[in-house]
Amino acid sequence: IQKQIGYKLKTLLKPTLGEAVKCLSPHFVKSTTILFSPGCSSFDEFANFEERGNFFKKRLRQYYDED
């Protein structure tokens, strides 16, 4: 995906979802909706989509609670 759109949009490549969320966390605003839309499965890091989604929500809550 990065190779296809990287020349049109700024992209960041992170090895884990946790690192990606951490990198983006300074941009999180409590009143803003954050859309999590994975482009493919991530069985290398999570057992299924529910585990991945729950991890994402948990990490967001951590960063929101730090405010």
C-alpha cells in the first residue's frame, strides 16, 4: 500500500499496531472520531479481527486517559 500511495500522501510504516498508535497519539483529540480501517489481516500479530480491534480501542483509551 505504501508503495502505491506513498508518492501521493505522507505515509508511515510501523512494524506493529502498537507502535503505529503510539506514533499517531499526539494527534488524538477526545472529541474526534478515529476510524480504524485495516487494509488486510494481521494474523502475525493478532489471532483475529476482534482481538485486533480490542487492542486498538484499549490503546486509544490509554492515550486519552493520559490527558
